[in-house]
Amino acid sequence: DSVKSVDFSNADSVIISVGANDYLDILVDVFDDYYVKGDTVAELKEKLKADSANVITKLSNVTAATDPAITNITNTVATIKNANADADIYVLDLYNPFESLASDETLGMVSSYAGSVMNTFNTKLGMIDGVEVINVADAFTGKILDLTNFPADISKVTSREDADVHPNDAGHKVIADLIMEKIELPKAEVTTTTPVTTTEATTTTTEATTVTTVTTTLDTTTAATTTTKAGTTTTSATTTTKAATTTTKAKTSNSPATSDKGVGAIAFAG
């Protein structure tokens, strides 16, 4: 019912993580049938060992949770697809949280049953049409004590809370990385505004002074010859008109040029 209340119409991707508690509740109930508050793990193990036939029967009932869980997920996928046929749907598979108990003579049977049930569940999960499985189980195999809150020393467990099978920070990071590898997130729309750059072009006005030299050379030679009967004396009178050099300083004044201010272009990158 909670799934039906969600609006999936605009979803690009939907991630489903369900089923673990369906199994966990049954497994915990098996222990609760024997555990008395204040019991040590050693005392609990003795009770389980003494009634091993019934314990095995109870553990076998864990498999009964598989089909209802798969049906629930299948119906959930159909609901999402009906609301948004284009949405990508991902489902996280399940790891065996009791893997570290495998070598324990008594509690090892819990790990064995849990591992078998998880494998069956994960296989059926991959058969659901329209989903892609994110393989958490393989990533956690052999690393339960590193990636979950489950205690390394089971003898120190004094309550249900002490046996926390949920992922720790490192485990959540592994799961997040697996999800990010699968999902192609839409690129965020980024608008970059380039600042307007105004370059002020400065025109330097230079008052140019042009000196024009006008040179006028006038070389005039007048030869005057005077003849005296008594003798001939020739006097060469040379009249020289000195070359006059007139220097005219022509001052060319340029009117100050108008400064042109360049305007930079505005670039908008959308």
C-alpha cells in the first residue's frame, strides 16, 4: 500500500531493497524460543544443541518467506511500471549476515540455512522481468565482520541488539558505490555567466611639430669691366648676394582624438 501512495511518474530510477527482514524475523524467532534473558551465548548454544531436531525444523521454515517476498517485489515492480514505463528499476539482493558463524559447531547451522535461503531468493530475484539486480551479496561475501555491525566475538552477545546484522558505515559505502556504478544520473544543468570585460582603449594625442626648412639660394655674380686708355686695368667687381635661408617653423597642431572605448562581448554558456 505504501508503494501505491508514491508518485513515480517523474522518476528516472527506482531502487528497491526489501526481503531481509522477512527472513531475519523468522531466524530471530528461532533463537527467542530458547533464549532467556540473562543467558550467555554458551548457555543458548547448549539449549539449541539439546533440541537440534526441532531447531532444524524451525530453521527450514525460513524458506517459506521466499515466495511471498518475491511476489511482493514482482507486484511492486508492476505498480511502478504502470505509473512510469520508462523508469529504471534496481533491486538489491541479500547477503548472509551469519556467515561468520559458519565454523561454529552449533550456530553454524544458522549460517548454513541462511546462506541457502539467500541464494534461492537472489536467484528468483534475477528472474523478475523489468528489474536489474545490484549484487550486494557478492560484495559482502567474506567481509561480513568488516561491512556489518555483527560482532566478531559472538560470546559477548547479551541481547538482540548486540547481534546487529545491518551494514556499518563501510558497508553502506560499498552499497552506495554499487548503486552509483549502475545508475546514470542525469547531468545537472549548470549555467555559467562570463563577466563582462570592458577594455578602455586610450588614444594618446601627440602634438606633432613639423619644422619645414625653406632654403632659397641666390648666387648672383656681376662682372664689371672698366677700360682705361692708358692701360687696361680690369677690375672684376663681384657682387654677391648671400643666399638667404629662411626657416619657417610650421606648427601642425592635431586636434585631440576622440577616445574609443571598446566593449567586451558577453558570453552565456547554458
